[in-house]
Amino acid sequence: MHKKLFIPGPIDVMEDVLDQMTKPMIGHRSKEASSLQRSISEKFQKVFYTKEQILLSTSSGSGLMEGAIRSCTRKRAAVFSVGAFGDRWYKMAVSNNVSADKYSAEPGEATLPDDVDRVLATGKYDLITITHNETSTGVMNPIYEIAEVVRKYPEVVWCLDAVSSMGGTKIEVDKLGIDICITSTQKCLGMPPGMSIASMSQKAIEAAKKVEHRGYYLDLLTLYEYIQKKDHQYPSTPALSIMYAMDYQLDKILAEGLENRYRRHEEMAEYVRQWARERFKIFPNEKYASNTLTTIKNTKGINIAQLNKELGNRGYAISNGYGDLKEKTFRISHMGDYTIDDIKDLLENIDEILE
Ligand SMILES: *Cc1c(COP(=O)(O)O)cnc(C)c1O
């Protein structure tokens, strides 16, 4: 039996979107490939609210995260972490020999504008990474307020991990001044896993030109220049099947309307939070609770693995806590193309099991 996935990615992909992946291949150096990739990029510019070039990568989001910190850190990177995915960015820096320092918030707390200001005021850093939506703790960082601070430091390249939020909540990349904004296909966008997407500003491009060892496959400058020169083609063979699904799903996203999509995510989030408050406790500081997934504190000491097993028999899957938070928390994602009725259905089933 298929389990409906309420895990924070991959999530269910609509059947008509999946069907697109059975289309025949085209040559990746053909005019058709250029026009497919151009079409995808133009639609993503709307979703990202950006005029900058969109880069597609045949890697999951982690690939572009690693590429960004390696390609654009000239001096030293400040990694702001509020959980497992922020920590991942620090590990990427260290393992690529990129100088970096990590600034962590308490579990369930957010990265605050003052923290960023204090760190950048030292003058030690020319790149920062922020996790927009921390999928382990369920914190959504206040990027609009953080943007006000980052603006004061024009030499700093701002990289944003929007893997579990882009397409589910508004992120106006150009207005915010985000230099590299990264997302993956398999979360709020409701696409099959295997590719990732980033925007890249002129500032980031100029920064990358000053970095000597940018790697090869994930060198964002080479990717950018190739797209520009070769009419949206890529240096190596991309996952064309996923691109067919992407192009098609982007039409559906834009037809729904971005504001409607954000509102639907908010409604689902509010419903899950209310449910959680009445039965458990919301793990993160509620002021920063995410609109795309909810991390719930297991105040009743229930066996989460057992709950998930029983949910599985009924055709649903949720997530246990991430890392250290396993069994202490559990996570319900409300992202992609689900509706409030799907959420009600899931929560009714959880209630029945818990009774
Ligand atoms: C899922 C996730 C990632 C990792 O993305 P992949 O596409 O699996 O590489 C990174 N950051 C956040 C916040 C995520 O939720």
C-alpha cells in the first residue's frame, strides 16, 4: 500500500506530474533542451521573485549548498545554525577547507537580526549562510528582519537555505538582497527528488571570480557562465525526466497563484499547530514556528516509532524527531500540494490510534 507522505520531503507528487517523467529523451545539447531549461528558469524567477539567473543542478539541495559556500567564500564564512541543516553547512565548509565559524542558537530558537549584526560587525566575514526553515526543529527564521541588517554589509554574500520553504512561503529574493537562494524539488514545490535550484546575484558571481579552488561539478561560476554562453544548457547531462516534471508542475504552481499557495500552507500549519497545542506542545518558540512543517514536543511520552507503524497500516507516514530529538519530538509536514482535508484526515487517524 502507498503511504501518503507527511514527512518533510520527499512528499507525494501528483500523478499527472509524475506522468511527465515518462516522456522520451531529447539530446541535452539540442534546441529543445535549451528551450525546456529556459522555460523552467523563467518560471522559477517568478517563484523566487528574482531577475537574476536561475541555476539548475542535478544534485539534491545539499549539492548547491556545498557549491555555494565553496565557490563564494573569499575570506571566511559565518554559518548561522539553528539545527541539523545549519550544522550541515558548517561541515561542508570544513570538509572543503573553507574557513568558517559556526554560530548556533538554542534548540527551538531562531537566528535573530542582532546576532547577525554582532557577528558581521567584527568585519571577519565575507559570506554568511542562514537556514530559512530548519526542518529538524521546525523554526522559520525571520529573514525579512535579518535582511535589514545584512544590507549594512555590502561586501557580504548572503546564502539562504530555502530547501524546505521555497514555494510554500513568500521569499522575495531580490527585495531581500539574498545573493544565493537554494531549494530542492522534493519539498514545498511538489516535484520528484533529484534536482535543486538556486538564484545567483551579480555580487555572488563577482565573489566567485576571486576564489581560486571552486571545485568542478558544483562550481557555481562555471555553471552560471555556461548557462549564459550556451543558451541555458549545462556543462554535464542534467536529469531531463525531472525537468519535464518541473516545467509542468511550475505551470500548476503559477496557475494556483503564489499567494494562494502560501495561504494554503499557512492554513494547514495553523490547523496542525492548534491540534498540537491541544494534545502536546509545539517544540520551537511559537513566534518562529514554521509554516511548512510542525515539530511537536512528545509531552505524553508516546512511542513515536510505534505510532508511525500503525499510521503506516492506515496509509500514512509522519517523521520521528531528527537526530537528538528522536522520540522527544515528532514532525508533521504540511507542504507541497496537500490540502487542509488531507491534514484533517491524517490528524483524525493519529487521534484514533492514540485513543
Ligand atoms: C531537506 C533539507 C536539506 C537537504 O536537502 P537535500 O535536497 O536532501 O539535499 C537541506 N536543508 C533543509 C532545511 C532541508 O529541509
